[in-house]
Amino acid sequence: MTIVNEDYLDERLGQLENIAGWSPRTLSRFETFIRTSEDYPLFKINPLEYARDKHIKEKEACDLFLHASRLGLFDIQWGLVCPMCGDTVESFASLRKVETHFHCTICELDTVATLDDFIMISFVVSPRVRSIVFHHPEQLNILDYWQHYRFNRQWRHKGGSSITSLFTTGLRALQGVAAGAQEDISVALSAGFLKIFNFADERIFTLPVAASAEAQSSTLTLNYEQQATLSSSPSVVEGQVQLHITNHTTKALSLAIAHVSADDLAQEIEIEPFFTAKQLLNSQTFRNLFSSEVILATEGIGIKDVTLLFTDLKGSTAMYDRIGDLQAFALVRQHFESLTKVIGLNNGAIVKTIGDAVMATFLTPLDGVNAALHMLREIDDFNALRGSPDLVLKIGLHHGAAIAVTLNDRLDYFGQTVNIAARVQGLADEDEIYITKEVFDAEGVKEALVDFEVLAEQSMLKGISEAVSVYKVRV
């Protein structure tokens, strides 16, 4: 029976309702989702999948869960996910806990995660709203723990079957072995691989099973000390296999014994879209609501592809002299508000402001270029309303790899991509956008600029040893 904390839920939903901008029926569907869903749909929620199911925009779904998390309806989970099997190797409640190097004991694979992939952001209903079985993984049976708690439903075989189907279809036995005890298990195996996974220490033992013209019986003796070791090395062939398992450790073993065929392992994996850490850090909503989140990993967290935009105001010092500090400062603040709106509309987020300048990130180069064009239109309209061209904007864009770090208690980016983006902005003059070749060649950018004058140049940038190919866009 589902027990909902009615007072808490009603209070928080009321606060969520006061946040303007939700599309019709979004909140009523959200309340129904919280109240009536089974436990599993309320665990490891993928907001992109929720958006598809509820027919709302992805950005609205992500903002909905972020606001709901800030209000205490949901908890954010940062998961390091194995690229091969979809196992959540490690899970954290905060970015400050995330490390980028991790090891999957199931696949015996070391991975360096980046913000673009394998750091998965999901949401779980708060126990303050309602309790679900996945709040207590230690109470789950082995099958539920394996199928639902650890593995992610976004990882599938090409053709539709889930990765965990390997486990459920190939499962031969679930067996506990007490400390110091021995258990004998008989399993029928065909050619492929015998896999014995110990949930107690998350170690896996794998042994090939050879094909045979006739089914045979064989014996396998396993001793568990720090990990499983063979005390004998029989030729394991398909047929009936007698397992003699001895636990020499001081903790009980919790074993899943499964068979996996070579064809199973050869199946191509496809990963359904999930909410990445890159998307999260590129969300203005996240940056506004969770500004205290920082990266404590000493080397930062890599990002393979980030689009960076820098703006600056031309002649701002002269403007302060011409119209006075108070009026000039008011104009600069209004210009920040206008740029913030444009950046949000184009899937971007402000990283920081530096004097009269803005540094922003975007999910794609096309988003960044569209934002730059939109910014210049906004500033032109603003100047036209005032009847004076006081604000003159210069813009530069570049994209490539970078490192996400914490600088001055704020999530920021570091590296040569950042340096080039800042220097490219310095090339721009009044009503100009400078973009690098990497941006110009990105999907959709040439088409977006077809109605504008675009001139190719080679420029030497301060601190960059070689000339950089850039394009001047005049609006």
C-alpha cells in the first residue's frame, strides 16, 4: 500500500505551482505521476523519457525535476555508469562527490567519465514524499537489486531487449554461502561463459564453457578468499556442472550464477538518450537553484565538446564618461538581463560575468550561433527604443574540449578552448560575431548564416602559437 505524506506533498506542489511558465496540465500530470506510479518508475527517473511520455518539451521536464528537487520532492542522483553493461558503478547525491575514474567489476573495465557521457543524472522521489523499496537497497532480493537498482534501463541490445535480460534468461541459480560454509550447486550449461557474481564485494568470476559433441558432467571447485579462485582446473564443457563453493571469508557470499553465450556478448549495445552531466551544467535553472554545487575532483571533470560564447561591450568606458555612472550601470544591467533571456531560449547558461562581459555555454555550436544573432537583434531593438546607440555588442564563439572546474566557488571551464573563445571575441568590432572554423563547420551553422555576410580570415591570437581560422559575421 502506497503511503503519501499528504501535507508535505501539497505544500511543496503549491510552491511549485507558484513558479510561472509551466505548460497546461504539466503540474496535474506531475502530481498524478508521484501519487499513482509504482515504485520502479519513481526511481532513476530520466527526465528526457518523462518528457516523451508526457508530451512536453525536454527543457521543461528537466526544469520541472530540478525545481521539484530544490523543493524537496525529489533527490538528484549522479551516477557513474559502465559504458558496456549499464551498471551504476557508483552513485552520488552531489557533484562534489563525483570522481571521474571508475572500474566496473562486471565487465572488468576501467573508464574515465566525462560530462558528455557515462555521468548520468537521474531523479528519485524523496522519502519525505513517499517511501519506495529502492530507498532500502539492502532489503532488495538479489534479482531486484541486479535488474532494477544497479542496472539502467537506457542500456539495451540493438533490437530492444534490455541488458539485464542476459541475467534473467541466463540465470541458473541464486545462492547465499555463509561465512566459513560450503555449498554444492548443480547447474546445466551450454557453450559460452559461466559467470558467478558476488554481490557482497561486487566481484565477478568468469570461466569459458567449451562446446562438446556430447553433454558431459564436470566438477568445479571454487574457494572464496579475497576473490574466487580455482583449487582445480577442470576442462569445463557444456553439460551438467557440479559447483563446490567454499567461503573462507568472514562475510556471507551472495552469489548469482549465470550462463552467457558468445552470441549474447557479441550483441551490439545501443543507449537511449539520458540526461547527461553536460546538459545539467548547461542548464541555467540548475546553476541558479544549485549554485553551491562544486567540483572537488582535483583534476576537474573533462568535457569532450562544449560551445563557449564570450560577449563584451565596445566603448563601455566612454559610455560611463558620457552618460554618468548610474545611468551607464543601469544600461549594463538591462543588457545582462536581455542576454540572460536570449541565452536561456537557446539552450545555454551563463557561466559568469566579467565586468561588462558575459561567458556562456551552449549544448551545440548552432545553439550558440543562434543566440549570438538573437543577442545583436535584442541590443539593436533596445538601442532603437532609447533612441541612442549606447550599447554596442561584440561576440566570439569557439567549441571543443575543456575541463569543468570550480573557480572562486563557481562552476567554470578551463583550457585552450576557453582561451581561444575569449581571444576570438576580442577580434570582433561593432555588430560583429567572430566564430572559429570548428563552429562554422558544425551541423546547421552554415545554413543559419546564409543570409549574412561571412568573411574567412586567418588570425594570430594572443597566447596561441599558430594562426587560427576564423569567420567574421557581419549583421
